[in-house]
Amino acid sequence: MLQFFQNAYRQWWLKRHPINDELWQPLTTMPILRGLSSDELQRLKALAAWFLHTKSISPAKDIEFSDPMRLVLAVQAVLPILNLGFDAYDDWQEIIIYPSQFVTPTRERDHHGFVHEGEQVLAGQARSDGPVLLSWHDVMEAPWQDGFNVVIHELAHKLDMRNGFPNGNPPLHHGMNQKHWQAAFSHAFIDLQQKADRGEYSPIDLYAASNAAECFAVCSEVFFEDPHTLLDTYPAVYEQLKLFYRQDPQSRLPRVGYRPYFAEAVVH
């Protein structure tokens, strides 16, 4: 009964607070949105409006955060939950925006039990104690279908955290098979680790070899940004993410050929 009233209120609010078309239309040209149907774009628009209504977006260091900037963030944030519904993000509330990459303290325990403290420069961070931290520079660079998307990456961590600590095993939908998920990601993770150890090239960012949580988050951003590469490299992972996100980006996005960072991407 509570869910019924929550959904009814959401629909009531959305009808009275639609996103202005002058703000919305330029955003529909984002490369990662190519191929979405008019119905999907309308649902994305509603999700973005509700995201901006319910999430606290706090600019840090006196950055001026305008409505168009907020919408650039929101559209990327809700793309992964287009077919999951907004309840997938109902367990966290705040995003903190930095002008560019930021420094955050680290605290790690080694295999001897000693704790090492230091600093790390990040473009984004999904904290287990609540907020998501993002570099605005990297948010702006994210939606260009280049295989990297800090917003999708960090919010994949938040979906992973719905099972507690992020470990690459988010809550799976009814009908998904945990053994199939584990087999697909274990194979990819081991292969990525081996490539990293040998210093080999990988079409998937080798940051995914850091741990199982990063493997899920990196594969998620590639799924939405460069789905053909993920499908070609780790088809079982692609199929599991297709079931998890209930989307099939390779069916709507063009194939993009990757070359070294100093060369141009080739669109086939």
C-alpha cells in the first residue's frame, strides 16, 4: 500500500514539474543516448526530473552549478536505471561536485595487519557512508561514447552497495542466475588481472583488474559507452549486464573502433 501512494505522489509531482524542453532538447544529442526511442527518452526525462528533485547536489569550493549542468549530470545518472525504476537509487541521497579531480585520504590495511594512510587523486568516488563525489570536468567529458563514464561508474558502485559492501555482486533480479553471474565476471576478472600483470594491452580499462567491485563498475560504464567492445571481449559479461540493466546498448549504438589514445577513433 505504501508503494502505491509513493508511486502516485511521484506521478503527481512529475506532471506538475516537467523539465523545460529548452533545457531538455540539447541533452538528447548526447552520444550515449543515440538510438533511444521517443518513449525511452520521455521515461529518461521523467527519471532525470525525479533525480534532481530527490537528490541533494552540493557544489564544493564555490563552484556555480546551473540548471543545465545539473541536467547533464542527471541524464547520465539515470540512464542505467531506465528500465529498473528510480527505487534502485532510493538508499542514498547526496552528490558532491568538485570543479575537477580531487584529493581524498586513503586508509588501507596490508596482509600483515598494518594500516597505511595516504592520499589519492580521484575523478569520482561512491562512499559507503552515503554521498557520491564527482569531478565536474570528468562529468562533462563522460557522455561521448569513448568507453569511460565516471557518473555511470560511480552509480554502478551504488547499485553494488545495495547488497552491503561493494564486491561486484549487486542484488540480481528474479530469474537471473548467480552462478552464471559469478562465472562470467570471474573469467573476465582473472583475464584482466593476467593482462595487467603481463603489461598487455586491454580494450577494457585495466583498472577493472583492481578488485571485483571495480570490475563490475568498469564493465558497466563500457556496457553503456562502448557495448560492442565489451560484447566482443567478454560476451558472457555483456549478457549478464544486459539482464541486470534490462537494456541492450549494442543494438542501438554504432560500433566504435578503438586505437591508441593518440589516434582517432574510427566509426564503422
